[in-house]
Amino acid sequence: IKNTFVKRNMFDFKHIKPFDRSYIDQPGPMIVFATPGMLHAGLSLQIFKKWAEDERNMLIMPGYCVSGTIGHKVLSGMKKIEIDKKLVNIRISVQYMSFSAHADAK
């Protein structure tokens, strides 16, 4: 095992790249593993608003979302959500992945 990882970085994945803001406006399908999990604010929410209406895109929710948050609404299967006083049609593929460091994680 040691020889394998001395020769290559075990965390160097061919198709996984650090996110660059220029990706937000690029055409084509995208998959985002994003935080904060509740899509409350920040870059995750900006990306979601931009990509939510394209069914070629995917959002992987990495954990629990509190009731009332955008993340919870998306995971609950809502197809239209008001964000910043604008109605957004949710066509993006949404997947849930339990990703928790808490002792009670399943």
C-alpha cells in the first residue's frame, strides 16, 4: 500500500476539481457537492439559483437541513421555491448523502 501512495496522491481524482467561480456561467452539465448543506447563503446558494432550473445538473446534499431552509425545501421535493423574492423552478437532480462526523450519524 505504501508504495502505491508514494507514487501518486490518493486524493488526486481525474474528474474532480476545485470549484472556480467561472464554472457558474459555463454551459453543460455540472455536479456540485456543496456546503452549507442548508443552502442558506453564500456561494452554494448563488450556484443553486443559477443551476436549479437545468435538469442536467445535480445537487448532492451532504447532511441534515433544518425545516424552513432552502435545503430542506429542496430535499422535501418542492418543485418551486421563492428565493430572494423570485420563484425558482427546481429541475435539478437532488440527491441526499449522509455525511456527518457526529457520533449519531447513520
